[in-house]
Amino acid sequence: MDPMVLTYVAYLVISVGLTAWVARTLSSNGRAFLVDVFEGNGELADSVNRLLVVGFYLINLGYVSLALKIGGDVTTLQGAFEVLSRKVGLVLLVLGFMHLFNLLIFSRVRRSASKSRKARNAADTGTPQPADG
């Protein structure tokens, strides 16, 4: 088989595998954070989590597909490793930036939700409470 085709196959297997692993990790560990952001609404948190995972896959797999041709011609085993490491390294950087971007968005959403909760609590304590009995 052509060395370039083998490099493509290795790149796709590694990149898709890394993307799936990162997506699963972010999804499972991000749920608790989203439940907090959405004030205990687990159904909404799970829905948003699934939508984020879909977007994560679309962006990262789109990049992996576009970057398939980027690189050089592979004629030796050394060349295959160099091209493969460059391609996988770029995928890792994209995954890392996506993770940081998601964290930035989540922290802003959480901060906004926290401000809304504080405003509601302040409004609630300012209103007369009904008498028990």
C-alpha cells in the first residue's frame, strides 16, 4: 500500500479517536457544571450538553477532514512520522483551543446565572413573606 495512504489512515484513526475521547470526557465531566448553571435542571443541562458535543464533533471532525491533505509527500517511514506528528499535533491544538473556548463560554454563562440568582434572592428578601399558619 502507498505510504501516503497509510499516513492518511493513521491520521484519521488517531484524530477521530482523540476527538471522540475528548468529547466523551468533556460531556461526562461537564454535566455537573451545566446542572449548576441551569439551577438543578438536569434535563436542560443534558440537552445543552448533547448540543455542545454535536458542535464539538462538527468543528473538530471538519478540521480533521480539511487538514487531511495538508502536509508533505510521504516517501519514507521518517517522512510518514513527521507528517503524521504535524497533523496530529495540529488536531491536539484545535482540541485544546476548543476546550478552552468552551470553558470560557461556560464561565460566562455561570457568572451570568449567578448574578441572576443573586438579583432574584435580593428581590425575594425585599418582599414581605406570607405568614405561616
